[in-house]
Amino acid sequence: MSKQDLSRRNFVGNMVAAGAAFTIVPRHVLGRGHRAPSDTLNVVCVGVGGMGNSDVRGLSDQNLVAFADVDWRQADRTFNQYPNVKRYKDWREMFDKEQRNFDAVTVSTPDHAHAAIAMAAMKLGKHVYVQKPLARTIGEVRALMKEAAKRPRQSTIMGNQGHAAEGMRLMREWVEAGAIGNVREVHCWTDRPIWPQGRNRPSEAHNVPPTMDWNLWIGPAADRPYHPSYAPFNWRGWWDFGTGAMGDMACHMMDAAFWALELRYPTRIIAESTPLFPETAPVASRITYEFPANNKRGPITLVWRDGNITPPRPFDWPEQKPWPFDTSAQLWVGDKGTMIAGTYAENPRLSDEAKHKALMADPPAQRYPRTKGVYSEWVEAIKAGTQPGSNIAGHAGELTEMIALGNLAVRMGRTLVLDPATGNITNVQVPADYMMPAYRPGWSLT
């Protein structure tokens, strides 16, 4: 697709976005058991291999119009499951040809393509589901947030599915009921990366797989020769394409704390890691965020650990139980006890077994509405003309921005001092391309 074509579509999108809305004919109009065609979303999916297959299946009760994937071998499982859905390699061609035929888009590509695709979809007036994280860099995240804020009736959501689940709501309700007292610390840890990191760029030559369009895979990133160290899976460790272990997992594991404790910008981010390499995230890191107090709570220290680094044993953890209890999890420390949960805030419980049993016998009242899951939450928001919980202009954007700041501290090998009111970094000059990458010709967020 030419740059002129992209610009034309952006113009059309800007003209239609304000009036674009999903029109619903309620089922009761047609009678019991009948589903109106207009009660079903028309969805196109960008990236349908890997996690994209899960996103397609999550929306399989809607009308799947078309798929786009740069590697049809990776997409083969999805193609076989839905043989009647149209297929494209270039999402731009799909958007152009199917523009009048779809209401909503899923974006399940490597991280470096998220922002360009999501922005184009929003400007076409479409509802958008973007896999986590929203984007690689702070500048891209802020651009998406700004655009989404202009379009309150276009429902957007990030694929941090735990945000729509029961566990996160329980954790907030328990904390607000005083189950562990005043929260002072939160610790998150993971066994990621499970792909290579802490390495230099490979030098040997490889042929591009015959089913892959490498130029499309590179997308807005700087051009480089194909190598299996990048695709189809190991892209996560490369700064040009991914966001390392933190970008992969922190949108899940830091989500509950960010939401329940109403965190925003920290005052300081302290980054420690194994040796740094110019193009890849390190093998392991520990990132400490210091958040100021607000009118509901005191200051919070949040510590992220990856590369199989784990936090100390909690003071009230049962002596007979081994620690850590899992390879990826979260620990909340209050002045009256501690609380643990899994990666997605699943299976939360108090560390003290007697206190947990008492809590289950007399739980606090439900204060936060439950959902039917991330896909249903998004679909229901589209039909209602509202926003789901983890939307781009709000929670999802703010959470991803915090994670991008942590990666920035690691990449620079520096402690960052921030103005907590604005998020501006005050103690060091950040390279421009670390904040907002320069896109290849033909690719733009404008």
C-alpha cells in the first residue's frame, strides 16, 4: 500500500469517526431465541497465529469477516478452524477493501506493530481490541491515549484479561475492607524471559520462510535482514520489536495494584539488571517504583522482578510451606498481613491461613461489578456505547505507560526521577527514539 493510500484512508477515517456507531436491533424485537444480524459484531482480526488464535476464538460468537497475517504458516491453525473467513497478508489492504464490512478490530501482532494498526483502526471509526502491551514506547502509548480520548463511543480494550476477572475485584474489596491493613509494598515476579535476551545482533544470513512477508512483519521498525532470532517467536527480547519480560507479563501482574491502589506516576524508578546490550532486554532485572501517597493511602513501593528473581519470604507465610509458592505471582504487604495471587490476580488469598479462613467465612460486600470475561466485556461495551475497564484512553494506557517507563529505566541503566503530577522525567535527557521511534517511510501514527 502506498503512503498516499494510507493518508487517504486516514482522511476518510477522520470524517466518519465522529458518527460511527454500532447499530443494535434488540433481540426481543424479533422474538424469543432469535438473534438479529445487527446484534452481532462484524470483526476483522490482525495477527491470527499464536495468541491471535485465542483472540479469534474468544470472539467466535460474533461475525468474523476477515483475517490478516503476514505468515500464513503460523496462521494455518486459525485458517483451518475458520475456512470461510477471508484472508489477507497486509492489514492495510484488508482495512481498505473491507472498510464498510466491519465494526471492530483485534490486534494480536508483535508489540512493535500495535500502535500503527490500532491508530489506523480508530481513525476509521472502528472499535479496537489490542493485545498487551498497547505499544513499545511512551510516545506511542500517549499518542494512542490522546486519539482514544477523542472517541468515547468507540470502545477500546487491552488484552490483559485478568482485569475483567473475579480475582482482581476480590483483591481490591479485601484491601479496602482492611484485610491486610495499610498496604506498603507490592512485589511481582516471573520466570520470564523464556526466550533469549541479553545478546548482540546475529550476523549470519538466513532465507525468509516462503510463507512469510518479511517486509510486512518488520512493519514500522527499521529494516534488517530476516533471522529466526526475531521471528516467529523470539521477537519479545529485541527492543525494536518487543518489550522484554516486563512488557510480556507486567500488564497482567501489576494490573491489580495499579487499579486497586489507584497508582499513577511514581516519583522514582530504580532499575537494576544483568549486563546491558544495545538491542535486547537483559537476562534479568529488578525495577523498584516509588509511588507517592494520595488522599486514600500512604506511599507504595512496587518491585518488579524477572529472570527467576524472587522476593523474600513474607513475615506471616506458614513455616511448613515452601517459598516462593509459584514461579510467577504477586505479593501484597500490609501492616497487618500479606496477600498473594497468581499472574492474572487469580486465586487470591491471605498468607495467614487462619485469617484467610475467617475472611472467607465473612467476606466483605461486593463493591465492583463482575464481568463475563474480557471478550464479552468489550462486546457489551460496544453495544452500550461505553468503555470497558481496561480502555486505551484510561486504565490500559496509564498502566502501559508505567511499564514503558520501567523498561526505559532498564534500557538506560539509570534511576529515573519523575514529576508525579505530569510523568515528566526530570533528572536525565532521554534519547528521542527511546521515547518515540522513527517509523519507516509509509508508516505513521498521524
